[in-house]
Amino acid sequence: MKLKNGLAGAIALGLAFFAGAAFAAPNCGANTGQAATGAPIVVGGIYSNGAPGDWSSSTDAAAAYFACVNANGGINGRPVEYLVEDDQWNPEAASAAAAKLVTDKKAVAMVGNGSFIEMAVNAQTYVDQGIMAMASACAISECFETPNLVSTNQGPLASNLGAAQYAQEELGSKNVACIGLNIPNNGIWACQAVIDYMTSKGGTGSMAMLNPGAPDVNSALLEAVASGADTILLNLPAGLALAVLKAAQEQDLRDSYTWIAPTPLYDLSVPDAVGDYWHGKIWVNAELAPINQGGADGQNWLAVLDAFGKAEDPRDTFSQAGYLSAQFFVKAMMEMDPAQLDDRAAVTAAIKAIKGYSSDLMCGPYYVGDEPYHQPNHAGQMVKVVAGGFEVVRGCYEYDSAYFDRHKAVEKALGLN
Amino acid sequence: MDRSLLRITPSGAAGLIFAAASFVFLPMVLGSYWLAIFTSAAIFAMAISGVAFMYARLGMVSLTQVGLMGIGGWVTLRLNYLWDMPFEVNMVLAALATMICGWILALPALRMRGLYLALVTLMAAGGLEILFATYQFPNGGEGFWGVKIGSNAPFRRPALAQTPEAYLRYVIVVATLGFLFIEGQRRLFPGRAWALIRRSEAAAMAAGVNVTLYKTWAFGIAGAIAGASGALLAGSLGLLDDGTFRSSESIMLFALAVVGGARFWLGAVIAAVLFRVLPGLLNTWGVDTDLAFVIFGAGLLHALITAPNGIAGQIFDLVANLRGKKGKTHD
């Protein structure tokens, strides 16, 4: 009987799989359905995996998209050889990883990078070597303030501002305590922007910093509480943010504060991880579209991951960003002269010429340009953690900060707004 | 001048030939990935030489070496952003500043030996780790700490070493000078004093050796070597991260110095290869680099059980045996 049930279950699962595949066949690149057989085009990617977090979601998604492209005609018949290195949250390893991919392997571009460290170490290398890095899970200021790095995600500064703006406008926040990592170009940079924003709106703010190597979440929480804040912003990787929420739950602090967070908490596993206690009490800024928003590209992202990724690959904003970076890169490459696909300078020029690409995963157009700074994504959505998922509480909105004035001026010059 | 100072031993000649060959051939044959790895390895070989010399010559266990490298790196970065001085000047000043820190560390530690000395130096490493994590490394900001919010300002590499190949050669030269400086000290009066102190502090005092002075001097030398290594690391990357200077790294560095063989220059080289090249190799093979820790543990057990002079001691013994047999054949 058990065997029969098992067999029936397996058949049902198989049918469901084929039905699902039929309804959600991924659409990638030329979408020919034929595997690419030409000489591979080498593309690199660097991610961080080490304490205090795994930042490989974006390179996982980019790898899945490239695998999908390779199974669907590649780029003018040529497959993408996507080489990925782990920087281990270590500057020496980050430098070696870039040396390997950029100089030894002669990658024509870097795509999907996600790190807290590699962009700071390698930003100048990318300039010196004339290579563009289309990052996707960029967490430090160099991602947005150097010439050869452009990121599909917004980074902590923009996402923090989005969360703080919503809290100030909709939730009555007047004093925000920002808990972040004690890294000058990450936590301090992003939290200071929130303090400046709140001050500009007649409120106030403070920051409580964690040592990334040995994070004491309880101390940071108590420091935030002692600041007199009415709102606590968790500017942390998801794992650490969950640890702070756990500590707050133990002290029953939920109803004493408004809890907001930038995009790292926008992960499908978070609603279950935080539990009933927090449902309806945490507001999260989503740098890209809500995960089940139903748009064609949003559905394609999930289909690509289902078909070409691993089951354990996260379905989060950084995964969306990795998918998008890979998609935009492939689109730019397919618009190039096929004879120049191995010419790094030509590829870099093609990436810098990207203008007006769009996706239902993004609130605005994607562009690169030739400025020494890049921030194409500066509008997002706001969601609330509820049982079983997230509820959108505010659709696409532009962030109200002078930080983006120069980017908006560039967009105006490019005819994008 | 003491004529023995310039005497070249077979081991010393082998070391100089090894350094010269590395200087000439490594940058020629290595790809960029391995250039980065070997540059890092050469920097840590120099740092290891400091901790190994203290252990081999005085029997003192210092578990602060990587923390002292952090001080050297911090001073280099701070000076780089403060004044427009050449890298070499900043490196020398960083070495001197770290030497002074080594002396300060030595003063309370001098009353202790063995395990207690190791614990005191470990606590110092822990304190430095907290300082680095709290205040971070200078990145072009104002004030004493020199930290600004946002991106790092550009770092000036040595004028002689603007490319990765040239920088590896530069590091090899500085590391060789570091080894020679330690060897020079060993051959001069401090070396004789250290030998006496290692045998018996009481006997050394009875012979008129100022034990406090020479122990402090040893700490200072190890500090200066660590400071210069930290400066080279800062020059290699253009920035530093507190995660590099955790106290656990100092413990690892000392353990590998023992595995490699603290008495020999080759021991420091082997330790640095294990510390930086082995993880790079594992990464190239697609194996988790944490496997290196298992190998380090096995290496330490091997050293403790069968090789008190480390792998380098075994290699030199093997060479001596082979030469002895060869000599007998010729006889």
C-alpha cells in the first residue's frame, strides 16, 4: 500500500513538474531551444561567503541565467563560460580572485558580483584593466561611486533611505536608530544617510554598529533602545537581522518600536523564520519587484532558477538582481558586432552604452553611462512581513534624497526622465 | 667589524640563492592569481621570521604577530593619507612605530615565561583585534583615526613597484632584508646574549647580560619586522580590513612557524606557503579552503611528534645525511 501511494505520489509530482515546465518555460537570450556550440565567451563573477553572511545569491542567479542562455543559442551561437570566485570576505582573496578572472582568464566583463569587500579592493583594478563589473549584490559605497562598477541592486544607502522615507511618511517615525555593520563604506555610510535624511525632515537618528567579525546583536539592540528611538532600522545581512529580531522578541520589544529594514530581509524564507510574533510588524524595502508580483520577467526569473538553478538557491532580491544583470549583459552583447565579443574594450563600451533597458522587476529604466558614479536603481517598493509571505504596502516610489540629484541629472541628459 | 658577520653558511647561501631565484623567476612564470598569492605569502614569510626568531632564539612564544602587522599597516595607511611621503618612508616609520609597540608589549611580558607569556601576548592580540574592529583602518579621512564615511581614497604604491610583478619582486627584496637583519642580530652581541638567556636567565645575568634589555630588543625586532610586513600588505591591497588581523591568525602563524621549523629561514618560507599558497591551491582545485586547517592540524601533530625542528629541520637533516653519504663514497 505504501509503495502504491509512493508511486502515485511520484507520478503526480512528475506530472506536476512537466505541467509546471510547460507553463513556465524560461525565456533566455535568443531563445532558440538549441544549445550553443561556439567558442565560449568568458565572463567572471565574485561573491562573498564567510562570516557574517553568504552573498552568493546573485552569482547563483546569474549562473542560472547564463546556463539558460547557453541552452538557447548562446550569444550569437557562442556559450557564456561563467567563472565564479569566492572572496571569503578577505581582501587578499578578493584581490587574487579579480587577478585570476580579469587578467588570467581574460574575462570580457564581470557580472553578478555580490560582496562587502571585493569592490573596495578591485575598483581600481577594473578601471586599470578597462573592464566593467555589472554587480548585483553590492553592499559598499565603491559599487556606486567608481567608474567601472554599476549595480542592479540599490545598495544599503538607497534601500535604507527608502525604508526610512516610508516610515517617516506613513508610520510616523521621528527618531530612527540604524543598526549596521561597523564598516565605513557600508554600515556607517548607509546609516549616516538615514540620520541625514531624518534630520532634513525635522526628525533625528542615531547608529549602533556591530563588529562584523564578532557581532554582539544584543549590545547593538540595547544601544539602539538607549538612543531613545521610536524606530529601529536593521541595516544588516538577513542572518544578523534575524538574530537582532530574536533578541528583541526575547525582550518583548516588538510593540515599543517600529521595525524597518532594507532589502536583505526581503527573502521568501524570512516570514517563516521570524514567526507569528513578528507578522505584520516589520516593514521591508524591496529594491526590486515583489517576488510573486506576476510580471513576465518576474515569472521568467523564477522559471530560470527552477530549470537551471539549484533548489537551494535563494529566491530573494539579490537573486533577482543577479538574473537582471546577466540578462542586461546578454542583451547588450547580442546587440554588438559578433566579431567584437572577445574584445574587452568593445564589450566595456557596449555596457557603458546601455540605456533604457527595462524589466518589470525594476521600478525604473536601467542604464550605465560613462560617469564616475552609477546608481540606475533608486526607486523601490515597500512590503510588510505577513504570515506566509509579504504584503505590498507601497508600490514603486522614488526616494526623496539629494544623494540622487546627480543621477537624476544624468538620466535627464540621457532622455530617461 | 666582526668578521663572522659576513660569513656565508651553506644554509645562508641556499637562502640567498632561493631569494634571488624567486626574485628573477617567480614574476616571470606566475599568472596574476598566483602573483597575488605569492606576494601575500612573501609578506607573511617575513612576519613569520619575526615570531620564529623569538621562539628559536629565546624560547618566547609571541601570539601577537598578526596584530603587530595590523599596527604597521595602520601607521602606513595613516601616513599615506596624512603626508605625501614615499611608500618606503612610510614603511620604515611604520616599522619603527611597531617596534615601539613591541617594546611596550615586552615590558609587562618580560616577567613571564612559557604559557603565561603566550597568554599575555594573546590578550594583547585580542585587544588589538577589538581596536581594529572598532576604529577600522584609515581610508583617507580626517582626525587621528583617519576614517571617513564612504569609499577609500587612493593609496600610493611604491614608485618602484607599480605592477603586480614588480611588487612581488619588491616584497621579496624587503623580506630578504628582514631575514638578513635578523641573522645579523643573531651573529652580533645580541645573538650571543640571546643564546645565553635561552640556556639560563640566571647564568646570563651572572655573566653580566642585561636580560631585560635583550629580551625587549628581541620583541622590538619582531615588532619592526611585523610592522614592515603590515606596510607591505597595505601596499599590496591599497586598504586593510580588520578581519585580516584577528588574534586567531596570530595563533595560526605561530603554529605554522613551528610546523615549518622556527630555527631556519626555510621554515618561515614553508610556513608562509602553508598559510597562503595551500589555500590558493585548494581553491584552484575547487576544494573548500577550510580543508587547509585540517592539514595545518596534521602538520602540527607531525611537528610535535616527529619533527621538533619542523619540516625545514627534516629537509636540512636529509640534505646533511645525503651529503655525508656522498662524502663517504668519495672517501
